[in-house]
Amino acid sequence: MKLLLYSHAFPPTVGGIETIVSSLARGLSKSPESGNTTKIDVTIVTQTPAGNFDDASTPCPIVRQPGFFALAQLVRTADIVHIANAALLPMFLSWLRRKPYVIEHHGYQAICPNGVLLLQPQSTVCPGHFQAAHYRECINCESQGMSRFRACTSTLLNIPRHALAKRAATNIAVSCHVAKRIALPRTAVIYHGLECDASKTIAPSARATLSAKKRFGYVGRFVPEKGIPVLLDAAQQLRKQRQDFEIILVGDGPQRPQIEDLIRRARAEDYVTITGFLTGEKLAGAVNSLDVVVMPSTWEETAGLAAIEQMARGRLVIASDIGGLGEIVGEAGLKFPAGDASRLSDLMSSVIQDNTQISGLGAIARQRSQSMFCEDRMIDEHRAAYAKLHRQQ
């Protein structure tokens, strides 16, 4: 079986989609252990330049930035096309060539022009204007970040994008929440999966679990929908209660100047630290020093890959109970209503007062990760979905 795996984003850029697509490519390229399982020949197609990434390190061919006709030829020679997010051109070419195509919905591009279901300028969760054909609302929302003409174009292009998503052979939702939100036919839920070998995951350090001063951390991009100001507000409330703790913000992004300004105005420099963008051992060291990871997202996260990563390490996660994020954490962590800094402050205070939550819920989180979010399970479920479509051809 020839599988074209299309992802606009791919290493060397860093993100959740890149991580999952890379894992799929590696796993699907392996020879199946069962003689009854169809071998899959994977070709990755991406619009991301190679930069300093060694394409030879990936066990399958990578075609970067193909032109229209080159992409059309790649689609023609494939048996099945897998598309990460509802990318319009590969969907159109697959439909034109009558190739079965699978869309994995890492975001909400099929039902929202901006892909994150956030209504601007107020940054509130969209009630579903595009699906209700309230296109004027979509144009007004998009106009907050671009010209009116571009906003109209973006909204109009989402109409064929949604129509082609409805024609997909299979729509893969990365959580039950996403399946319900996108409301597309032939939808199956396949949770993300990560390495579940305990010997290859980093458990919280002894310093993190035994230190008197608790370390709460955020790990990720500095963008408005991630809700970092909510964490800073909660921290300020805790400080007024004379609680002793640290906040470590691991990452970087376009919202960093605003975050730094919030820290200065709150005079929080003595207990809030920004590490900047980290990779490799430095990232592992920063995360390993934390007691608790806080995910204060204000948008409907589709799955919360970062939460899965921390749960696999046996770390306590405090997360907004919103979208797929709340679903992923389940009862293995602490949850609060999105945007509610007071409730987040209460949960952080409870962790400071009760040390046993860190190790107790951390152990439950690791068990949940190993039972639900393993890489092998994710790959096997994708392989089964492709095999079913291949048999129907």
C-alpha cells in the first residue's frame, strides 16, 4: 500500500503536529510483525523547508515544497492520502483523482477560518458561526488580524474546505470532543500516542518532589489562547496569601513582550522566571525541575499533547477543563474552569499545602498515559484504518 502523508508542518519546525506526523511516519514505515498485515510504503509531503534537518534520518522519502503539478503526480501514484488538518489543495487533488483521503483534525480548520474557534477581538470560544453559515461573523472575526479583503477570502475558502472534509473517506478526530465539534461524517477517534517505555521517559526529579518551595511551570508557546495571563493572575493571588512558590515559564512566542510587561507590573520578577525557547537536555532539565505543570488554555484544545507528555513522565498536571484538554487529563490531574484564575489559585494552594497530591496524582497520570496514549496503539489504529480503506478499493 502506498500512503502519501501530507503535513504542512514538519521538522525542523517544532510542534504537536510535527511530533505526531513524525511518529506516524516512523511507525508505519516499519515492517509489520504479522504476515497478514499489509506493508505500507510512506512518502511524506510537506511545505516546510529542510533547513538544517537531516531528511535521511527519517525512514521514508520526504518531498518538500512541491509545486502544483508535482503534488498532483504524488497524489495520483498514492493508494491513500493522509492529510494532517484540512489542507485545501491536497484534499481537492485527492477528490479530483478519486483517491480515498483521510483527514486528521489536529485543529478546527474544517469548521473555522482561523482554525482555533476563538472569536476575536474578545478571544472567547466561538459558538460555531461558520457551521451555522453566519459568515459575516467569521469575516468580522478574521478582520481583527488582517484586511477586510483577506478576511472575506479566508472565509470563502473555508466553504470548499468544509465541503471536501465532508467527502473524506475517514475523518480522524484526536479526541471525542473534536469529533463532536467538527460533526463530520465517517469520523473515528484516535488519541495521540507517545513513547510509553518507562525507561525512556523522565520522571520528576527528587528536587522537584521534595523541595519546600513548590515549582509550578508552563511549557509551550507564548500565544494568547494558551492563557498564560491566567496563571500569572493566579500566582499574584497566591502571593498575596504569603504563599512561597516559584513560577517557571518554559518557552517563547509572540506574546512574550506582553507577558514580561505583566510580570513587571505585578512586581513578580522574584518568583516568576522565563527560560526562553529550550531544546534537548536544557528543555528536559527545566521540565524535570518542576513539581507541577499548569496548562491554563482558554481555547478548546483539540487534545493537549503537552499534557500527555507530562502525564507520561508521572507529573501532576493542572489544566483548564476545556475541549480535548479536559478529556485527556480526566481524573488523573486537577482541573479548573477556563479563565478562572481564582479557582486555579485555590488548586495551586492545595498542592502547596498537600504534598501527597504531586506523587499520588502523578502516578495515576502515568498509568492513564500508558493505558490510553501509547505510540504503538496510535500507529496500530491508523494502520487498521488504512487497511480497511484499501480493502474497499
